[in-house]
Amino acid sequence: MSQKGSSSKDGAGAGAGEAAVPVNRAVKTGGAMLGGAIEACCLQPLDVLKTRMQLGGAKAGLFNVATTTVREEGFRALYVLRVDCE
């Protein structure tokens, strides 16, 4: 007995009656680079806030640190690669 749609190398499988289309290596690389850039843009502010909480002794919560940072230094402070130690 054979199973339809299970002949794909990567396990994705094609639907019934559809042939699997190979994806170009450049497309895969571009997709991985785009995904990495989006991930970095989304998680950079959280990393900055985590570092500020660690330096401050975690006396305030994440929301409090975020609002204080944005209020005092502006939104761009969430994307700064350095944190001033006071």
C-alpha cells in the first residue's frame, strides 16, 4: 500500500494530485534572512528592557520600566545597543 502525498523529502507533502515544487536555495536564504531581521526588530526592545530591569535590581515590573524608558528617553531608546549604568 502506498500513501499519497508522503513522497516529499522535507516532510511537507503535496496535496492529493499536486506535485511538490522544489524551492530555490536563494529563496530559502532570503526567507531566513527576512525572518531573522523581523525577529531582531521585535525582540530588541524586550532585551533592552530586560537589561534595564537587571541593572535596576528588578525593583519595577516590565511595564513600569517600559513606560519610564519611553517617557524619559523616547521610543528610540528601546533600540539603542547600549544602556547607561547609573
